[in-house]
Amino acid sequence: MFEQLVGKLPVGICVVNEQYEVVFLNDFFVDRMDANLRKDYQDKNVTDIFPAQAKFLRRRIKSVFVLQHPSFSYWEQRPHIFPFNSSRPITGEETQMFQNMEIVPLSSSTHGKLACIFLQDVTAQASYYIAQQELSKALKREHEEQLKLIKKLDSAQSQLIQAEKMASTGQLAAGIAHEINNPIGFVSANLDTLRQYGEHLISIGEKLASHSPDADTTTHKLIQQLLEAHHFDLLREDMPPLIAESCEGLTRVRDIVENLKRFALEESSGWQLLNLEDAINQMLELVAIQYKNPVYKAQIEPKGLKLFCEPGGIKQALMNIVINAAQSVTGEGFVKIIAKQDDTATYIKVLDNGSGIDARHIKKIFDPFFTTKPEGLGQGLGLSVAYTAIEKHNGRISVNSKLGKGTVFDISLPLQQPEDSDELVVTSA
Amino acid sequence: MNGVTTLTEDQRDALQELMNISMGQAANSLAHLIETKIGISIPKISSVTPPELFGMINRSDNAFYTRQSFLGDIQGEVMSVVSRDGLSEVANLLEYEAPLSQSDIEETILELSNILAGACLAGLSSQLELATNLNMPTLFSPKKASFVELNWQHSLVMEVQFDIELSSFSMRVVFCLDRVSLEKLTATIDELLG
């Protein structure tokens, strides 16, 4: 009865002696072996019958004989020890059988020490597990892609916010500029008239002073007293430069407003030929108003260098980089822009000798919302916007920086030809 | 239920001695198989809470972990902590050929755990005349959270460290017994002590 039972067990049983010779095989093994081996396996070396994993089998059986302790093998590490197929030879899905193996020590009075190999068909579990693993891998991949997409969306959104903000700031600036222009107009006209009136008054005073000795004593005294009481000498010396300075100041205000109007109000969007030299000079003037520390230099070759681009984006990109450069210069220092062009591209370099960028930050500076400024002082969008604008032009931007020494931004924009050569030239005119 | 109070000093000494002998046998078996000298530490016997057990096991990031349950007259689990250092030398001794694949590494870890845990358990069982069977080892990575959730308060653990000369390899085997098995164990020890 037991022999029948062992024979029919749905588990492979193979018993070998200390010479690794097969003493017993149950049906599970026999059914799966080659026909010519089925009759003739007794007393054959198990590694001769199953040579594929001979070395491994020998080692494990030896370990069981030496240690008198079970040895295990798991399908995950060693899936196919015996060259068996899983069931279903007719209906398909026939694959190599995934196997778990356990070898246990036995002993019998006739054979002495024995080792019994139990073999379990775990193909179903293994295929299920493998399918799960693949599914989980696919899910993970999808998840990563989604994360990337979300990141892209985030950055796109933040750039939209920035663009929106720039647009409204631009409109605001243009509106204010317009409003300021009116008073500036009449104030400077009035001031000019005032200057003339002043000159007249001074000349009256001077004449009075020089002719008063000719008058009678009472009048002479009165004139002298009046002139002294109103500090005529000081007034005469101080009034013209005061008025001249005020006129100069007004001219500067007018220039700033004009620059602001031109730079901020990008009415015409789309690709146009931009006069890069003018744009850079305008921008430097604007930045210089707010950041007075550095000396600003522009070196543009050839003069009147033109660039076919989206002027709004490029101006904004340069502005953001230059502002960062200017902010990094705390004591004496410089901010310099070098622009040149060859047959293939336009190269713009922005250099400063300011505080530089910490090496651990350098990878992140183009990330949206990355900022080293104290909370509330920076949104971390400037360089991200610059990066996107340059990317949009198929250009490249790279940065080199040394803490305490300064920073260099290198921009290269591949040359693009306007489709229509009669394109408008956007200049400062 | 407190593992410490149920062990008298005599019981502890006896268990320590039994462990010493079985560990020695385990080391001998492995040494015989891989033909190398093996050093063993004095076994430590203590009662631990789940977080303490986690602390015992999770001492280094540079290790692999396996666990293996055993059934029979006494029941419990054996956890092995296998150092990454020197593992390739040991794999060579077990006749794996370099370079080791991931499967080779896993198989080596599982086999080492099985040999040492099995030998320890077999030694202990045979001296106490208890029948035990060790199940298949599996790899696992201990997580503090899952240890905190365990539904026991104290467990008797026996810990021993094996070192292989010639390489920086070391391995710790931690035996944990459940409460019923602990009672069975102390009863058996008491019988031996007479």
C-alpha cells in the first residue's frame, strides 16, 4: 500500500545512496523521463541520468550526507534542476517546470545512509509570481513616467504664472509709464521756462546791485539791505545749477520710463529680427537703475548685431540672468555681456565677479521655485523662465561658477533664418 | 508571560551548555563541508521584546537576512544575519564560481543559513531528545514597523555568531521560541537536571 502511495504522490521522490546511485524513483520522476531511461535507471548515478545540474546536485546531496540535515533549493534561485516540462503537452502553454527541491537524509537497513530528493512542481505559483513581478515593473515604469509628466506640468504651470505675471507687470509698467510721461512733459516745459525767468530775475538783481551806488543814499541802502537780507550772492550762484540738475533728473526719469515702456511692453509677439545690441543696452540701463553696485559693460560684435528670435522670451531670459548677476555683486564688481555671432549660432556670455553659486546648488538653479534668497524675496522662477525661453529657441544654456569668484552663463542660440526677409526690425527706435 | 522569569539560573546554565555543544557541532559540520576553520562565539541567551529583537537583528545595513521556521516538539523561528563582506569567498568554498550572479548569492545565503540553523537545531534537539523539523529558509528584510506589530511581548532568544577564518565573513543565528515551546524546553531541561 505504502509503495503505491509513494508512487502516486504528486511530488517527485528520488532516493539515492552514498554513491549517488538511484535506489528508487516514484512515478512523478519516471513519467517525465525519456522512454529508454525508464526501464533502466536502477543503480545508475543520478547525475548521469540528470546531467544538466550535475555539479549542483552532487554538492547538495553531499551536504545532506555529511551534515545529516535537509537541504533546500528554491525556484527563484534555481528554477529548473531536472529537465522536466510542466503539464499540458497537448493544449499548449508547455514550459519548463519550475521546481522547489528538498533533499532529506534517510537510512535503511539494506542500503545504509540514503538521501531522498523531494521535487515539487511550482510552475503555477512561479508563473503567477513572475506575471505579478512584470506587472509591478510595468506599473512602476508607468508611475515614473507619470511623475515626470507631473513635473513637466508643474514647471509649465509655474512658467505660465510667470509669463502671466510678466505680461500684467508689463501692462502695468506701460500704463504707469504713460501716466508719468504727461506730468514729466509739463514739468520739464515749466522748468525750462522757470530757468529763463530765473535768469531774468538774476540779471535784474545784478543790474540793481551794480547801479545802486548811482542812486541816492536812501535807495542805495534799501537795495543793499534787500539783496543782503535775501542772500542774493548765494541765490545767484546756486539757482542755475539747481535748475540744471533738476532738468537732468527729469531727462533721466524720461529715459527710464521710455526704456521701461519699450522693454516691458512686448506688444508684438512671434518671431522677429531683434537688434540685440539695442536690447542689451536698454536692459543694462534698466538693471543699473535698480542695482547700482556693479559696473555694467557690453561687448557686442559686430555693432548692431541682429538675432531672429522671439524678442520677448530672449529679452526676458537675458534680463533674468543679468539681474541675478547684478544681485550677486555686493561690493565693487562688474557685470559684463559679450555677444557674438558666427555662421551657425549666436553666442551670449554673461559674466560677473559676484558671490558665485554653491556647487551643491548648481544642478538645481534652473528648476522652477528653486531659490537661495530668503523667503519672500525670490520665487525661484527667473532662471527657470530663462531656461525655457532658450530651450524654445533650440538653444543651450550652461553655467560655470566658483563660490566667491563669480559666475559665467553661456548661451548659444542656433541661427534661424526668417522665412520672409522683409520682417520688421525691432529696434529701440 | 515573561521569558526571563521562567528560566532559573540552573536552567539557563544548562541551556547555555547545550547551546554550546550544538553550536560546536554546527560549526564542525560546516567546517567539514567547506574544509575551513570556523570560530563561534559564546551563545547569548536572553528574553527580548519585539523592538529589542529588531535591534538585535538589524545592527548593520551591510547584511542579508533569512528566516526559517521549525516545527515539532518545540516550535519557533531562526533568523540569520549574513554579512556581505567575505560572502564571495564563502561562495567559492561552497564551489560557486566567480563572478557570482544574484541567484548564486541568494543561494549561498540560503544554504549557509540552512546549514548553520539546521545544525544548531539538530544538535539541540538530539541532546534534549526532542523531534524537530526545519522548513525552507527564505530571504527577508526586517522592517521595524512589522516587528512592532508582533503579537507577543517577550520571547526567549539564543544568539550565536560564526566567523570564518581566511575571510571577513561572519554570520549570526538567532533562535526564537514561542511560549509553549519554552515551557516544553524548560520542562525537558528540568528532567535532565534531575
